[in-house]
Amino acid sequence: MASPSPAGVVTPRLETRGVSKSFGSVLALDDVDFEVRAGEVMALVGDNGAGKSTLIKCIAGIYAMDEGEVYSNGEKVTIHGPKDASRLGIEVVYQDLALCDNLDVVQNMYLGRETHDILFRLKEPEMEARTGEVLKGLSVTSIRSIRQQVASLSGGQRQSVAIGRAVMWNSRIVILDEPTAALGVAQTRQVLDLVRRLAEQGLAVVLISHNLHDIFEAADRITVLRLGRNAAIFERSQTTQQEVVHAITAGIPTKVSGIDHTDTDAPA
Amino acid sequence: MTDAELAIGDYVEPEEHGLGAIARRRWESWKAGDVGVMPVVVGLCVITAFFYSQNSNFLTAGNFTNLMVQMAGVTTIAIGVVFVLLLGEIDLSIGYVSGIAGVVVAKLTFPDGSFEAKGIVAIVIAVIVTALIGLFQGSFVAIIGVPSFVVTLAGLLFWQGVILYSIGDQGVIVIDDSLVNNVSNYFFSDTAGYLIAAIATGLFVLASLLGVFSRRRHGILTDNPVLVVLKLVGFAAIAFGAVYWANQERGFPVAFLLVIVLLVFWTWVAERTTFGRHVYAVGGNAEAARRAGINVRNIRIFVFMISGAMAGLGGVIFASRLNSVDLNAGGGTILLDAIAAAVIGGTSLFGGRGRVISALMGSLVIATVANGIDLLGYSSAIKFMVTGAILLAAVTLDAVSRRRLERAGR
């Protein structure tokens, strides 16, 4: 994968090559490659401490990578901070959602990016209309009123609002951190459907999850990390849960630093 | 009704628009713990009815104008408190900071030949000074992370010391400037009062109509027209009613007009500007606000500046009322009354919930109780006990509704 993509292969919307990151003496990421294409859901899985969160935070610009390169649509880019990431159209929906319970849906969707005139007066009608459009575009119809406080929404609805906020800003890559972790069956269903719709609309979606059932339902491909290294990449249609579990718990690094490696797309 | 239905975006169903549906939704959010200013309005009616039944002088025009002037200072300070509470912080220094403003105005206008300033200049300088005090204290809270309780407790002691030091042996500084003294002691003529009510009503109608047109242009749900008209009529009735009542006696006090202007302005800031939205966001979930790119630190510092500036203006009103400042400036129950006013009016101590109008509603309750108990001839001992009980009730209601809101969520 270190070599330029051969003809016929889609250029990834976002690609990282050889990312390393250490905290003191702990090597959290060691030479990790990762990619996600437009219109696909790429699952990122791994046991606790595998480096999923660290990788995401590097991509989101929250951590600076020690080593590694990032390519957006095949072009080399640098991410020095969250601003760089959002300029590239990268949006992260964190596990704890970061919604303000005391504000309503519209206010949360526009939090920190309110449209206003030169007197800093909010353009409420415009924001309300656009919020309605975005949620409708995502087929989020279970929210009765978008002027209702987020505190009164269910977990799935809150997740939908958080995702809606992430995709509203011309984002092209959406990273979802454990979006179904706290949800019941029906609500998990809602959110996974929403995740699929994002990909169908042409976004590149990264789905971090512990739940293999969810992953096999929503993801197109699966990247497995283990102990800060690449363990495998699977096509969902050509693998089984057992195989993925094996890679998570006992996977052998697909590339080892210092050793010249060939293209090691996972066993399929 | 039909016009409004045409304007409804297809996102929200038309059934939601009827009066019945609106009442039902209000009742539901009420049950869920989102009580707003309802309890204080009900409480106010009960208190008024009680005192009126005990003493028919309670509702006289003379007493009414008195009440308006009495509560102007505390209401002004309480507006600043509302902003601080919205962040989930506290400002204990406001009492003596208001005293500082009184001292500044008195010293600057004192005709001793050194640097005598015009009244308006002195007031502006006093408010700037108190805003800077807010900036100083807020910086400790926002940048260094010292709890606001302690920072402003230190401020309470420090500024009291500064007041004692600067007034010194004189014990009192008399204010001679007529503009400063007029702030609390000028009453509008009958005609001027009605004119003000007319202008205020006109502006309110204009603002409501602009709002409706703007929403309709974007094709989203407008407020129920019946409700809009009811609000307009209610506003006009209150405005003209208050002026009419005050005109039976000395007239509408300029101090209360100042309070109204401040309430409108700060309500606008809190509910219609990005800054206000960010204050609510920081108070509701500071981490979410930070991740959304809001500069939490600046918001905190600015809110403490508002608190300082409003305390300063309140201090000017107090000084003007006494035509002097003395060693007690900013002391007594000013601090507790102002904080109690904001809380009784329905602003949550936990941050993120409350409205600027609660400053007025709360201090109306406190002033009404104080005024009524005075009229009945009871001692201030009773006054303290009753006010304390009301404050406890308000805080309990806040805590209960917060728990209900949390349970209703998720």
C-alpha cells in the first residue's frame, strides 16, 4: 500500500500511511496504515488499547502524529489541529456526543457556527429551516419538534442529532465513535440505517465499534488494529465474524517496522 | 389560521399548530420539570392577594411607585447575576462592587475643585471601573481556574475594604450632581409617561411582526396568530396600566424605565445573539461548547464583566436614591437580595437554564414581601424569615425540576 495506487483501484477519500504516535515510552500507534473511500463505511475495530481512539484523534487533529503521512483524495495534506481537519471535511462524532441538554435541536446543530448578521443577531428562521432540511435529508423523522430540548430526546434521537450536526457542514469524512454503545435494539437499528444512508450519499464513513454484529450489518470493509499495529483489513462480504475476532485477539501484524514488506492487504 | 397553515414547512405536522396542541405541549414540558417563570408568577399573585386582603393600602398608586423605585437597584444587579448563574458560576462581590460604583460617582462629582466631572461622565466611568473589576475577577476564574465562589468571596472582602478606606473618616460623601440624583428621584410627567408606553408598545408590535414575516419567508412554523395577538394586547395593557397607575401619584419613575431598557437589552443579548447562545451552551455543557469551537474562556470573562458592570449601575441607582454614599454602601442585604431575586425568578443555580426577566420577577417578589410586611407593621425579623422561606422554596423547586428534567431525558 505504500506504493501509488495501481490503475483501477479507487483513490481513497482519506488515507494515512505509516502513522506512529507515542506517549512517553508507550508506543500507542506503530506504523499504521488506514484508508476510507467515498461512499463506503469502513469499520475500525480492535480490543481496548489497540489504538483506535489514538488514530482517530490523530486524524481529527487533536493529537499530533510523531510520524506518518495523510492523503486526501490522493493529495498529501498536513493536519496540525482540529481546524485543519475540519477544513478537509473531517467531522468526528464522539461517544459522549457533546450535545448541550439545555438547548434545542436547532441550537445544538448550529452550536459554535451560528449564522448571524453583522450585529451578531442570530438568524433563527434560516437555521430552523436548514435544520429541518438536513434531518429530513437523513430521513430522521422520529423527532417531533426541532424546537424541543435535546434533554427530552431518546438516545437514538440524540445520536441522530449529533450525526446530523457532523454532516451538515459540507463534511466529506465522518468518523463515528461507538455510535450504538448505549442504545437499545430499535434505536441501534435506526442509527445503523442512518450510517448506511451517509455512505449512500457519498460520504466516507469511519465506524468505530466493539459490536461485531453492528459492524457486519453496516460496514463495507473492516480494519483491525491490534496493539497499535495493523492486524488485518477485511471485505465484509468475504469474511466471517470468527475471522475478525481472531484478528482482534491474536492477529499478527501485517507489517513490521524495519522489514521491507510487500502489499499486504489482508487475507480474504 | 389558514394563512399560517399555508406557511408551515412540511417538516412539522400542521396538528402541532392549534391552541390545544400548544397548551398540551406546554403542559408536558411543565410536567417534565421545565417550569420557567410560571411558579413565580403564581407566587406573586398569591402574595399580592394576601397583602391586599390584610391592608388595602397595599395596592395604592403611591405604594406602587415606591415599590418600583425600591426594586430598581436590586433588579439591575440581579440581571448581572442571571448571566453568572447561567454559566453555573456565582458572584459574591456584586454587593460591594455596587458600593464601589457609588463611591466613584460620589468622588468624581464632589465639588472640591480637583477633578470634578459631569454626572453622566462620572456614571460611565463608574460602570467602566466595575466592569474592569469583573474582568479582573473573571480572569482568575476563567484563565487560572480558581472557583468563582472563592474569587468573588475574596472580592467581597477586598472591595468592602476599599470602600471603607476611600470614604475614610468623613463617613459619608454627599452627591450634589443633579443628573446623578435624578436617576432615582425623577418621575416623568403624565404625558411623557403615556408617550413612553406608546413608543414601547409600538416597538413591541414592530418586533413581533418582523419576526412573523421573517419566519414565514423561510417557510417555517410561525407562532399561533391568536397567541401573538394576545401577547401584543397583554403587553400594551401592562405598559399603559403601569403608567396610568403611577400617574395617579408621582408619575412613572425614570429609574424603572432604566430597568426596563436594561431588561430588554440583556434579554435580546441572551436570546437573540451568538454571545447569548454561547453563554447558555457553556452553562449547559462546557465541554461540548469547547469542542464546538466556542471560546469558553472569553465567554466566562465577559460574563463576569457584565456582572460587574450591572452591579455598578445598580450601585449608581442606590447612591442616587440616598443622594450620598456612606460606609454601608453596597452592604446590607444587597448581595443576597440580588442573588435571591435571580433564583426566585427561576434561574437555575446549576447553570444553563434561566431568563433575564427572572431578575425582575424575583426582585418583584422580594420587594413586594418587604413592602407588604412593612405596611402591616411587622419587624424586619419577620421580613428576613419570610424572604428566607421563599428563597428555600425557589431553590427546592429548581433542584426538583432539574431532577425531573434529567429523568425525562434519555
